[in-house]
Amino acid sequence: MASIYLHIPFCKKRCIYCDFVSSTHDEMKRPYLETLCRELETRRDYLQNKTVETVYFGGGTPSQLNVEEFEKIFHALSAFALRPAPEITMEANPDDLTATYVDSIRHLPFNRVSVGVQSFDDKELKFLHRRHTAETAAKAVERLQEKGFTNIGIDLMYGLPEQNEIGWRDTLRKAKSLSVRHISAYHLTYEENAPLYALLQHGQVRPAEEETSVRLFEILTEEMADAGFEHYEISNFALPGYRSKHNTSYWNGTHYLGVGAAAHSYNGRSRQWNVSSIAKYIESQTPENVEIIDEPTAYNDFILTRLRTREGVDLAKPTVPFGKEKTDYCLRQAQKYIENQCLERDGMRLRLTRKGIFVSDGIIRDLFFSA
Ligand code: SF4
């Protein structure tokens, strides 16, 4: 079992909070896509003919590509051992999803679309420098549904400056009314390389108070549970049968090939990642960084990925082998969190409680092993 991630680093306009590798320079698109297809060809053996269950086009903004560009990529992907009807996701920006565009991509093998909505409040969208309105976003989702896409997810953002409970509930209720199958909700972060960080440094924005963030998260979990969504990972909610198979594969330790600038790959023994500059990637596509996965790294990866999920960490079933010493270490480190009810233990399984979710970063850090 394996997965493929393709990074499409082009955006029509940059959002104020974003530090992803992406560019508004369209002229790089053609050489970039040629390099990406070449990378798929040269790294064909990376997955050792394992069956590819999921393919994910992320960005950037994959919906900035046209049908011909996608067709070239799908042609290059056909050299891999794709299972019949693999999950193939495309990330899309609402204002790219015009009727003509959605019609044009309908015959491509995409069977899942993840729409970057972020908010259904126009003031918030403007603040984030998104290029769509709430109405455009809702129409985009409806258009996808009209054209036969059933597996649609949307991304939302909370913890925005001045966001209040009423506004957030409105956004969530609008999201629920659209009959989407999957909702991801992330707290706004202030990334050092994003323009929003400079505003923060100059005192021009005030981050949400911790108490507000906690309350917004509570509202999120209440509203999602009320609509029958399963909270299957800290930031991810799905209707039964609609978890993202691609993201789940990362958390399960599945091998994956990542192509494109800044894309990461993992084959169980090592992790590789490509240069994060688009221009340098076009010059030389070879992954420039390699990290060998030794036993402590395997253990830390296991904790980091599994603890965020609803199933939690099952120390009896590590996805990659590590010794009893690490298992004992983990249980020792976990004890204080079990006592203060941030973690619950069931046999050899550890799970975050609702209280633990709010301090999950600290718990994960504490369970990490450092030599
Ligand atoms: S958030 Fe998405 S659309 Fe906005 S600049 Fe970043 S990659 Fe592009």
C-alpha cells in the first residue's frame, strides 16, 4: 500500500497568513510541470511497485491547472501501480470552480475535491486576503455537487483576530448546510515568513485569546457532532465512510512518494524532501535532503502521527518496530497526563481526551524520546 502527493505551487494571489511554497509567477508553470512529470518518471521505483491507494494534488492551488496540464500528469502517473479507483483528491480554490472549469475537469479521474473555503464571513475572507466571497464558496460547492462530485471536503479556519462565537457558529452552520462530507478546521497560526506575522510584530493585529480559542474549538466539536461528523483527527471531521484516506495513510505509516518543490517522501527506512525553491526545483529535481529513520525517530514519528488520531497510539502495534525500552519510556512519560485526565489508557492504547487535545503539542513533545 502506498500514496503519492503532487505539489502544485501556483496561486493567483497570496493569502496573508500563508507560508507554503507557492508563487504567483505563472511563467514558471510550464517548466515546473515538465520537471514534475520527469520526477514521476525517474522516481518510478521509489514505491517498489506497491499498490498506490491514494493520490493527492495539493498546493499552492491545483485548480490553477487546466485539463491539458492535468492530463500530462495523469499520463505520468499511469506508470505507477494504481489500484482500481484510487482516492484522487484535488485541492481547489472556490473562485476557480466556475461552471466551465468544473465541466472541464469532470472527465478526469478526480473523485474527491477539497475546497479551501476558510470562512463564510466576507469580512474574515477579506482580512485573510482570500480571493473569494462566502457566496462564491457556497456556489462552488453546489456546482461541484450538480456536476456529480459527491466526495467534497472544505477547509475552515478559526481563532482569527476578533472572531467571536456567533460568527464561528454561523460559518459552521453554513458549512453543514452544504452537505459536504468532510471538514478540516485549523486554528490561524502566525508563521514567521507570512505577511501576517509582520502585522503581529507591529501590533496591528491582536491574536485570539487562549480562552476564546478553546471556546471556538468546543463549538467546532459540538457543531460537528450535532451533524453526525466523526472527529477522527484533531483538526479533521468526516461523515461515516468519508475520512480522507490519503491523510489517514500518513498517520498509519504508509509509504509515500512526494513530487514537486518541497514535497516529502517516505519509504519506511528514510525520509527525503525536495528543495523548497520552485526555481531550484526546476533546475534540478533530485531530492536534496535525506533523513535516515533510526529507532528513536521511528518511535517519535509514531507518537506524533498516531496520538493526533481518534484511535490514538497503540503501543502493542507500532507501524514501525521499536523496542520495549521505548514502550516503557512512553508509558512512564504518559503517566502524569493520565492522572490529570489529558490522556486515557486502554490496555496498551493511549488516547487524547478532549481536555488533552488543547495541550496536545506539549504532550507529544513530552512523549518524544531524545537520545
Ligand atoms: S493559503 Fe493556499 S491559496 Fe492562499 S497563498 Fe497559500 S497556498 Fe495559495
